[in-house]
Amino acid sequence: MNLAEKITQLKEEKNAVLLAHYYQYPEIQEIADFVGDSLALSKKASETEADIIVFAGVHFMGETAKLLSPHKKVLIPDMAAGCSLADSCSAADLETLRNEYPDHIVVTYINCSAEVKALSDYVCTSSNAVEVINNIPKNIPIIFAPDKNLGKYLIKETGRDMVLWDGTCVVHEAFSFDKLLDLVQAYPLAEIIAHPESEPHFLKTAHFVGSTAALLKYVQTSDKTEFIIATEVGIIHEMQKKVPHKTLIPAPIDEDNTCACSECAFMKVNTLQKIYDCLLNESPEILIENAVLDQARKPIEAMLEFSF
Ligand code: 13P
Ligand code: SF4
């Protein structure tokens, strides 16, 4: 049996489900029970009847699954699967900011630790951030953390003034605007589509801005046939399956960036071997203190109430 077959067999034996983010390597996406963006994966984690959830994504996603399914065993293939946004925002620093603005509501992007979620009034993903902000009465001021690019985009989309945390996604900040202009000359008919974690000048140039799932839908519904994709390159696997006849070009990155393309090095620490090992050994496991667990679940449940 090859590794993929061994994982499938082990999943059945242990009544485990494998959830994978669109940024995972294609071979992981191919054997997952469900592939999705942060919002869809959170929903799946809250609904599953499996005893074990193996989360092929990054650490904060595994934590979100645990918050929503506290009685299930949640495993992640590698504890080193972090996120530059989550790492930029410690609970202690967010608490300091919250104390500076005591009348503000705290909305955090799902890309943050469970401790930070526990300090939040609402959590949002890029799929529902506009909805979440619009749901907050206009007279209540907002702190938004940790992604300042998504925050700036939300200020533009909702007309709300917000205090922004100074965090960024290393992957979406690495795109090169100069090289993008060259690419546009080479593909004059291509539409630029971008994730809102990208920098404001990139978003201004984009024909369409949306979450991973929204970008996927856009390439399927648009009558255009060429797209420059400004998000993590892993999504192109699922996109190309949905639109085999269309041309999908990853947006170029700065030369001095160490990655070869717009890959999230954190997402890419996961491999089939690590998935097999973690399911076999039932480790590493996501564990969250009870007090944090109860507090951090509330803003996620508040979010899921108005995300369909
Ligand atoms: P999505 O919410 O679009 O899945 O994005 C998650 C993420 O980490 C983007 O970098
Ligand atoms: Fe975090 Fe960016 Fe990687 Fe998403 S792509 S997990 S935001 S570092």
C-alpha cells in the first residue's frame, strides 16, 4: 500500500476525518475528506461526527477545530505550522491595546491564537469579515487585529473607522507590483484577482478581491479565460480542476524573497508522511486550557451564527 492508501485505511479504522486547507500540497488535498477555506473548514469541524480530526493546515486552524469540537481529538501533522499573522499578535499585547480603547469592540481575524480569540468579541474570516463588521452597530468603535491589510480593505468596504493591529501575512506581502505590471503586459486580457490579505495597491489594481473560496467561485463564474491569482499558489490546484480550460497564472513575488513562488512555508511543512505519523501516534494533539477554550469559542460561535 502507498502512503495515501495507508492514511485512508487508518482513517477508517480510527473513525477520523482529514480536513485540508486549499493551500496544502495537491497530494494532501486529493486524499482529504474535505478541502476548503478557513470558514468552510470551521463549519466542517463543528459538524463532524468523527472521533478524530486531522487538520492539514496551520496551528490556528487546528485550534479553531478544537474550540468548536472540544470533546474530539484534534491532531495536526506538525506543530511548527504557524502563521505570521497569528505570531504578530500576542494576547498580552492585544490586552494592552484593548485597555487603551475600553469602549471599542474587538474583532479578530481567525488567523490568531486561541488566547487572542478569548479576548475578542467577534472572530471573522476573509469570507465573512464585511458581514461581521456591518453587523456591529455604527456607534460602536472597533479594534481590528491582526491583519492591517484586511483591516484597510474593510475600512474601505464598510466605511467604518477602525483601530488596526500592525500585522501582515508574509505570503501576501511578498507579491511584486513591478513584476505584476510586466505580467499584465504579457497577458493583457487577464484579470487580476486577489485575496484581501494583499497590500492596498495590489487590491486597488485587482478586478476582483475575495477570500480563497470567493476567488475559486469567481474563476468559475467569470466569462474571462485568463487570470492572475494573487494569493497562495496552492489554490490553483483546485481552481484548475474546476476550470481546466482556463489559464491561471500565479502572481509574481519579489526576487529577494526566499520562497520560489507565493507559497506559505507554514502550510507547506505538512506532508503525507507527517499526516500518517500523526494519525498513527495520535500526536501532536491540539490541547487548549479549559478557561481559554470556553472564552475563545464564544466569538467563533457568534461568527458562525451569521455565516451561511
Ligand atoms: P481563507 O480564509 O481565505 O481560507 O484564508 C486563510 C489564510 O490563511 C489566507 O492566507
Ligand atoms: Fe498565515 Fe499567510 Fe500562511 Fe495564511 S498564507 S497561514 S495568513 S502566513
